Amino acid sequence: MGTTLKRIIIAGWQDFSRDGGIAVATIFILVMVIFLASTIFLSKDISQFLITSLQEKADISVYFKEFVLENDILKIKEKLSQVPEVKNVEYVSKEEAIRRLVEKHPQLIESVQETEGMLKLAALNISVFEANQYQAVVNFLENSNFKDSIDFVDYSQRKPVIERIFSLTSLATKTGIFLSIILIITAILVTFNTIRLAILNSIEEIKIQRLVGASNWFIRGPFLVQGAIAGMIAVLISLSIFSLLIWFLSPKIEFFFAGLNLFNLFMKNFWILLLIQFSTGILLAVISSTIAIRKYLKV
Amino acid sequence: MVKFQNVTKIYPARLPEPRAQASGGPASFSGLKDTAALENVSFEIKEGEFISIVGRSGAGKTTLLKLILLEEKPTKGRIFFEGEELAKIKPGKLPELRRKIGAVFQDYKLLASKTTYENVAYVLQVIGASDLEIARNVPKVLEIVGLQDRADNFPAELSAGERQRVSIARALIHRPKVILADEPTGNLDPYNTLDIIKLLLKIHEMGGTLVLATHNKEIVNSLGKRVITLEKGKIIRDEERGRFIL
């Protein structure tokens, strides 16, 4: 058993190293596929980050009447946090509201005195999980025992924008999933066909091996070994290229999307990514070889 | 050792239409007829014999050897190898049968990606011989066929005669029960033909059982061994110390 396994591995390596052109073509296709699988995996996290940051911009504000004390507003905040639809509640005091306005529009610093009259209301910024849940939150506020403390809720003004953001992010998620599935299926088919063509080249040898009494495993084994070697080399190549690209692109992407550090994301997911790459590269090559060779073993 | 009992092999002219197949109709189609490669063939190969199977091209020589190697299955009749009926051998046991047979083909059938040494050693690897046995036996056999200096060459780097000698070395390295040689000299010039026949005779003298399919009259007549003559798939003559007569 051990001798046979050793012979299968040696034969696999010999065939792989003597088969230059075909081996290079197989590795090239596998690198593409592994690269694609890694990109799809990382883009899931990136798009989640972008979607979340976009959704965070979609919130409603509840403004409280001037006489309402901060303590009471915090108690209301506590109650709101317990509403299942509510994702996040943030308290913004009138001082904080002014500070944010000045920070966003520094040119207004001199007219703060004038704008203060307009911004002196404290508020709670509420965000929910789905766009259609805002109405439920508004209903909750209107029927609550603290409705008299509320000056106004800006939901009706912000409703069109909120719904647009949510429909866009939902469309982006669905498109992403659809594209990923299409790309993965294409990649699998391309890999399978490349390996099938490589094996097609060896039909005559397979027939001869059968005629001299080689068992199916003794014939199939070296092809699987070749697949595994091609897969491993492809993983090493794609991991190197991927790491370099991430390292190079990460600062540039962070410049455009503040808070999105691609390199950290890559390092955080490194082991999972490595597992995905290995399983994509090696399993795909080995499974494709097994399927492709099956019908030629019936001589 | 090998016994043919009323063996017939028919190659269908073409796949029958589904309707004809379902109703058990004939396998002919659009005027094309089935080809009977062998018809009602019966004979026996005894241990240590050197048999020449002769006949014109298309007489059924290759089909006969393919049936022994279980590359093909008979349409009718039974074939026995060492008392075991070939039709009853399960696909998983097929390699075991083939390991008992050495085969030499007209087109050599060498593994193009392996060297001379590796081609010969492959059969020993297949039967599970140890590395030591391989290292000891392969050079000896290469010496018998006169290829000790070509051990590291790939088939593409060898002449036709040399390739056929590799093929013979591969066929005898594991001491098979019988060696089947299908037109082994078909692609060779007279000098190489003579070398190959001398080699086959040498194997026979060492106790090997050989079946040689050929349409080379001179070779058959010079051997002076048993000759089975096929014509249109039928045995028309089976003589001890026979001659090539058609």
C-alpha cells in the first residue's frame, strides 16, 4: 500500500514536470479561479461595510420640545432601544448638534449665534434594520406616553431618501450574490474543461495502462497527484499576487472609503482565505480530474 | 491454458434505431450489414506452445487476440483462461487477468511520457514488485532485448525496431503465462523483423507460451511451429508444424 502510494506520487510528479505546457495552462486557469474566489470572499465583507455605512446615513431624528430635560430624553432613548425594530439610537444634545454643524460647514462659525436659534432642540437619531420599519417606530412614538415631549419627527421629510437608500443597498446585495454565483459556476466549468482537455491528451496512455493490467487507482492516482500539485502551485501564486495587490491598494482604497482598511480585512480573514484558496485550488483540480478520467477507465 | 469454444464475434454495422432495438429487431440499418470478425471458432492453446495465427488483413487475427485480452467480448461462445471463463470475470478483476498476459502490438503502445526503463518497470510496479526486484530485473531484460544503452531514452527518441524491442521487454518482464504478439513486425524492415522473431523464439525456448498473429509468410514458414489459418473469421486450417497457405 505504502509502496503503491509512493509510486503514484512519484508518477504524478514525473508526469506533471514532463508535461510543461499543459501544466502551465492548468495552473494559469486555477490561479484565475482562486483569485476570483478570494475576491468574491473579500468583496462580501467590503460590500457589507459599504452597505452598512450607507444604511447608517439613513436615519430619522426625533426632536424634543425645549422644556424636556436631558434625563427624560435618555430614559426615552432607553425605551426606544428595547423596540425590536430599532437598530441604534443616538442622543444628540443641542450643543452636539451645533458642534457637528460647525465641523461640517466651518464657514458657518461666525453665524452660529444666528443658527443656534434654529438648532436648540435636542434629538434622538434612530436607525432601524429595514426601511419599512421606520413607520412602526413612528407609530410607536405617536402612541407613547411621552408623545407630548416630542416637538416633531422628520420621517415624512426623509422618507423618500431612506427608501431609496434601502432599495439601492438591497439591489446591490442581490446583484452581488447573483454575480458571484455566475462567476463561480463559470470558473468551475472552465477549470473542469481545462483539466478534461489535459486528460484527453492522455487517453492513449490510459488505454495502454489498462491493457498492461494497471488497476483504476494506479491509473487515476497520478492524475489526482498532478491536479493537487497544480492546485498547490496555483494557491501559492495567487496568494502572493493577492497579498501584494491588497498591500498596494489598501491605502488608496482607504483614502476613498474612510474606515475601510483592506489590508486589515485581509489579515483578519487570512486563514479562512487560505482555506478557501486551498479548497478551491486543490479540490477543484482533484474533483475535475476524477470526473474527467472516469469514462476513460472502461477499456 | 486458453480455450475457445464456438466463439463468434460480430461487430454491429451501426447502432440500431430505438424501435428496432426495443422490438429485438436486427442490428442492421440502412442496408449496412453487421461484420462477423470471428465465426464459430474453437481451438486450444497449450502451455509452452508457439502458435502463429495467420490470415489476410481483416481475417480476424487481431479480434482473436483482443478477445483473450478482454479488450472485446464475444457475441457468442465461451473463452477460458486457465480454466476460468473470461465472460464471468468482473471488471474489478480484469487487471489481474491482464497481468498474466504479455502483449506486443504492431503500434508498440508504449507510454510516451516514460523512458524505456520506466516503460518496462511500469508493469512490475503494476503487479506490486519491490523496488529491489525492479532494479534487478529491468536491466537484465533490457540486456536480453539489446537496449541497455537506451534505458533513459523516451519512445520518441527510439527507432521503430527499438520501440518494438521495448514493447517485447515490457511483455516478458513479469513472466506472464502467455505472450500475445499482434503483427509485431508489421512496421519493421527485414533486419529488425529478423531480430524480433529471434527474440520471440528465445522467449519460447525459455519456456514461454506465445501467440503470434501475422500475415508475414516467410516468418511463419521459417518457424516450423503450429499454425492456425483464419479466413473471413473462420478457422480453415490448424496444423502442428504448419505453413502459411492461403
